[in-house]
Amino acid sequence: MRTTIRDVAHRLNLSITTVSRALDGYDDVSEDTRKLVTETAQEMGYAPNRAARQLRRQRTDTIGYIIPANSAGFADPFFSEFIAGLGDEAAAHSYDLLVSTAPPASPIEQALYRRWVQGGKVDGMIVNRICLDDWRLEHLAEQSVPHVSLERSLSQLDFIGIEADSYNGFLELMAYLVNQGHRRIAYMGASPELKIDHDRYAGYQAGLDAAHIAENSTFVARADLTPEGGYQTAQILLMLAHPPTAIVCVNDLTAIGTMHAAHERGLKVGRDIAIAGFDGIADAAHTQPPLTTLDQPVYAIARRLVMMLMALINNKSLEERQVRIRPKLLIRESTGGRMNN
Amino acid sequence: MRTTIRDVAHRLNLSITTVSRALDGYDDVSEDTRKLVTETAQEMGYAPNRAARQLRRQRTDTIGYIIPANSAGFADPFFSEFIAGLGDEAAAHSYDLLVSTAPPASPIEQALYRRWVQGGKVDGMIVNRICLDDWRLEHLAEQSVPHVSLERSLSQLDFIGIEADSYNGFLELMAYLVNQGHRRIAYMGASPELKIDHDRYAGYQAGLDAAHIAENSTFVARADLTPEGGYQTAQILLMLAHPPTAIVCVNDLTAIGTMHAAHERGLKVGRDIAIAGFDGIADAAHTQPPLTTLDQPVYAIARRLVMMLMALINNKSLEERQVRIRPKLLIRESTGGRMNN
DNA sequence: TTGTAGGCGTTATCAA
DNA sequence: TTGATAACGCCTACAA
């Protein structure tokens, strides 16, 4: 049996009330008593039972995040960085982070939401990998569960969270490539239901438009955000009779796979073909050649999301309900340039 | 207010006892009642309050894992894969996974353990990145909290978990390199307190020994498991008057940084220098050139760890308390070979 | 400054 | 087959 507050109280011949208040820092307890209590509690290895506290306080001091894992054994550094950010910021508020994985829109995911949200296992949720039409956001809004998201859905009335300005990021990237002389630029995206694909594709199109280049449908391909998917799909693009001279990818992992495919066909990336990604994962700086990418501060974004969620949960006012972050174009050798970084 | 079991009972003019038992699948409740209850509960969106259930049952159906994050903004794909494995297997047992991050052996980490373990927030713990002398394992054993670990410490009396056979893996890798004609082989490790560094370094030494090569202390370097660290540290090795012709790295990220440094000095990896890693992260197959590595099935290991922990928590018997996994040598172009994969 | 007592929502024991 | 009732450990009005 673990030590409870009763044990501590009993040892000191005090009431549990006094012990409770001493430990919680109420000011209606004498300094001597407080000191005695905290020391004894420490010594006995007492820590308040979380379940009991939760039941009583009607809050869990826990937030939840479900990793949208499509395939078993996936491994996007984006998530380790994201989770590290969530965990660190949560810990800074003495909150815990509950994590699970579930394929998007699967029954597993729905069961999890039920268990966590209806069962009061979490006080709020973090959501990402948003779809244009996303049941999770609707569900959470309906249940009035505090939540923040990275990216927003179209149906969302009152969006609270952060979004990357993918559109303008891609526009900038496209302008850069056009400026380098590229006219045959391909887009390697992800599932078109994803908000990020939607935005980045739109940025791609706008970039073509601005340069008065007609869109070529054979230059639009979609993979699954993994290096493997990028590798496979890039092969198709590269086998075209008139292949592209540049490929912009929806994320870094896809770009890494794409580079691999290009190398394999004997192309020198950065000279024979330009390839760029999105995310700015740590690896991207160390690929060969280093990868041009639209860098977004994933760790900082995660922390900021938790800060926003904390405010929401505790009914604090939010200075900004919707934060827009412009990714930073890091030009490296994979697109031939050496302008910075 | 969320719907409670009372609401359901009230709506059906039944006692909460009956509702509880109907939902939990006891057989002393009539089929009609059960059907009625489950349907109504579903319709009302009832899910049992977790805190109350935990308090009553004295178990949380939750396991914990603390990511040993040394630096902010780290991002090792090892962890996303590991966490995905933990989450998936936990979910398969209807368990939840509580995650946090803390620098190893920091006060933050200790406070977390206190909150989770003493506070009964988790039923068991997963531990990895084991140090030769690891306070976490001692603490958990002392408190008799169920736990399993990836790797073991020296002080551990009764180790339950999985360990990679790093020693023999490195031995095999060294034999391969020697066989390729390498005599000047460097070791790029991590903190020597880590069990993985200890084992892999020992394997490196044994490999030298077997080939009757004297150890050269300038060929032993240590980084911090990141690409950045590998990059920095490799520069030192490569600037030696007589640099190594091969570098074996303690993990893939370090190897990626090392490759970067080599490229930067104009070396063609796989021809002018051989570089190998450990882990088998997905990226490793798509680096340029593809990275030779000792592949360990991280996702499967994570799942297996949770299975073992489940057995421990539920007092089931464990067929194997200590599992040893031999990593698989994947020879790719970064060491010049093309033998497989 | 300290103590008494009620209840958070469940599950389990016992009685009907 | 069902229902009343007592905990689980904690916090907090209220009383002393």
C-alpha cells in the first residue's frame, strides 16, 4: 500500500485537513506545522494520489495528443520534436501528457477520443495533421472540450491554434526556383484531404501562375509523407519523357526519398535537378547535398500550442487565438544555391 | 457536467449497480437489461469516469515513459518509432501511455518519477537509455513498481527487459570492415556512462583485437548522439595527420553528421572513407550514399517491452524475462559494399 | 490555527 | 436478477 495523507497525518497526530493544507501552501497554517508536515511527507515519500485528487478537483492536469500514425513503424522526426515540445511545456505547467497513436479517422481513434474525452481522462487535447473536413475538431467543439490545433479545417468556426503559412512559403520557394531558371517544376504532395497538402499545393500553383507557367498535370504527384513514398513516387516523375528540373516536396522526408531516387538515376542533386522540402528537420542540414527547406520551428510551435491550451483550460485570456507562422526558406545546395545557411 | 453512471441509471429507472455490471459484462444481469443499458449508454455518450474507476480499482491502466531528452529540440526518429510501438501495444491492451521528457538524472526527472510512481498515476514504467549505474532502475526496484527496460544497468540484480546485442553486432561490423582492408578504424561513441556506448565500444575493441590491430586513442571520439554532434566531432577525426579510413558510429544520427563532415572535406563516402551507424532508422536507407548500419527492430522492441510489462503488472508469467536481440548488419554503399539491401 | 464531515463517480460486497 | 451501501484518497466549506 502506498503512503496516503492519512499515514502522514497519523504519524504527526494531526488531522488530514491540516496536512493537506500545509502541503498545498495555504496560509492559514502555522509555519512550524508546515515545516514539520512537508519534512515528514518528504521523508515518508508521500505524493498525493492522483486519481483521488482528480476526482475531487474535477480536473486531471493532463492533456492528450494522438499521433496520426498511418503506418506501423513510421518515424518522422517531426513527431519526436513535436512531442518533446508538448511534453516540456506541459511539464512546465505541472501537466502530464497522454499520448497514443491511431490511424486518422479509424475506429481506434474514435474509441480513444471517447475514453479520454468523455471519460474525463484529459482536460484538453492537442490536434494536428488536420484534414479539410475533420471530425475530431467537430467532435471536440461539440463536447466543448478545450483544444488547440496545428492547422485548421475548413468547417471550423472558431479556430484556436497555430497555422504555418504554407501558401506564402511555397510561393517564395517557387519564386526562388523560377529565378534560378526553372520552368519545369513538379509538386510532390500528400493526401489532398490534408490541410497542409491543400495549402502547399495552392502555393505551388500560385507560384506557377506568377511566372506564367501553365500547370502540367503529370508534374503533380502525391506520396504518403515518408521517405519510402517519396522514393517510389519520384521514380515515376523522373521516368517521364520530359522530366521536371525541380521538385518541391510537401515535407522533408518525402524530399529525402526523392533525392535518393534522383541519385539512383545518376542525377546530381543541386546541379542536374533541384529538390526542396518542408519542415526543417535536423537531418535536412546533413543530407548530401544539404536540403533546401522551408523551416518551421516545430519545437517552439508545440510549446506555444500547449501555452494556448493552458490558457483555454484555465480560462485565462488569450492574447492571440490564431497564430500564423511564416516558415523560413533555408536555401542549401539541393537547389544549387548557397545564399544562406 | 459530463454524463455519469447515475444519469444512465436514472433514465432507465435502474440502480447504478445494475448499470455498472451490465456495462462491465458481468453475467448476473439479464440479456434484455444488458442490451437496454449498453444502447442507452452509447446514446447518451456515457463513458466511465477514469479517475473514479482508478480510485476504486486501485489501478490506472496507464503506463509511463520518460523521454531522455538532453537537448531542447532534439529529434531522433528512434523515439518516434519507439513511442509509436509503445502506444500501439498499450492501446491493444486498453492501456494508455503517459509521456514526458526530462534530462537524464535531472531534478525534473526525479520530480516526475515521484508524481507518477508515488502518486499512483501509472501502473508501470518503461525505461531506456540506461546508464551503467542508473538511479531510475534502483528507485523503481526499491518501490517495487513494475518496470521493464531496454538495456540493463550493471547494478541491476533482476533485469527484466530487452537488450540489443551491441557487442556482437559491432564485432561483426568490425570484421566486415577489416575484411574490406581497413586497418585505421575510428570509433565515434556517446557518453561513456551509457550502456550502449559501453557495449559498442567493447565490441569495437574486440574487433580490433581479433584483427591484431593496436588501439589508437586518437581514433576514439565521443559525441552526443545527434547529427550535429557527429558533424562537429568528425571534423576533429578527419583533420588528424593520419585520419582513419573507416568510422563506426554509435547511432545513425551521429553517422549522418559524420558523413556530412566527410563530404565537406571532399571525401567520397564509400570510396575514400567508410562510415557505418547503428539503429536502422528509415532515413538511413535514403542517405547519400545509403548508410551501412546495424539494424534493430525498434518498433517491435517497443511492442515487446509493453507486452512484458503487461505480464508483470497483471502477474502473468513471463516466458522470457530477458530477451537478447541481435542487430542485423545492413551493408550499404557508405562502406563501399553492395552485399545486400 | 486546527478539526469535522461530506462528497467527487465508481466498483464490490452483501442483502433482498 | 437487482438494489442499497460502503469504501477508494483527497479537498474544502464550515465549525470549533
